[in-house]
Amino acid sequence: MGGRGRPKAELMLSDEERARLARGARAARSTQAYALRCRIVLACADGASNAEVAARCGVSPPTVGKWRSRFVARGLPGLADAPRAGRPPTIGPGRVEQVVVAATLGAQPERAARWSRASMAAHSGLSASTVGRIWRRFELRPHVQDGLRQAADPRFAGRVGGPCRHPPGP
């Protein structure tokens, strides 16, 4: 009589696969998850049951079964992380480039010394939140330059320049 449960996927390793798995299990550049998967497959190839491998590696038996079957089906590439689900970007690279170029190289906005999120949003047709996320991603701060702010009013320099150039005496 055989064992209980589903039959295990047959796992046979070539010498090259065994060597690559051993390197992956101990390589400093391997992620911890990949190293664990390599150790699981190596233990399964040595003939251990899923429960024994799970106890040895500190995972659950279904996890061992998952990596055993993925290795049997896909080989070494099957141990890599599967692509994650996620919403695709809704703003194309061209629109992002438009915001980045305008914030860094473009002309100043009308009636303002610097771009604000609101003025950039009106200029680009994106929301202010999206503009903020783009600026954050590229570490842009067009509203602040060297800690100084410039006024858009051309008479500002005349009003401030006099006292700065000729400060009052002691």
C-alpha cells in the first residue's frame, strides 16, 4: 500500500541543476526567498517527503509542494518570483517627460516665479496629486531653488534691492 495523499511530483536533478541549486542556496547575492526555494528543491531531490522538508526548512507542506511542482514543470526559472498583479500605468512616459521637462528646463509659469503643483497641473492637464507623485519620483522641487524664492513682480527687485545694496548704518 502506498502513502496517503496525492502523489508527489517526481523530482530528478542533473548534476548541473544540483550544482546551480547549491550555489543559489548559499550565494550572498541570492534573495532569501530564492535561497529557501533552492534548499527546498534540493531536499526534495534527496528523497525527503514534503512534511520532512517543511519541518527542516521551516515552511508548510503546501509550500514545499508548490515549489516542487513548479521546479518539475519549469526547471530553475520556475523558482523565480512570478510577476505580481498590479494596475498598469495610466500616464504614458511622454506625459511624465512633459512635466519633468517643464519643471526643470521649461519657462516659468505665468504670473508666478516657480511652478506649484496646481500651476503645473493646469499646464499639463494632470491632477495636482499626479504632478506631486511625478515630482517625488524624480526628486524634483521646482517650487524651491537653493532655498530662495524669487518674486514674479518685476518691481520687487527695486523695492528690496535698495535696502540690500545700501543697508542703514549702525
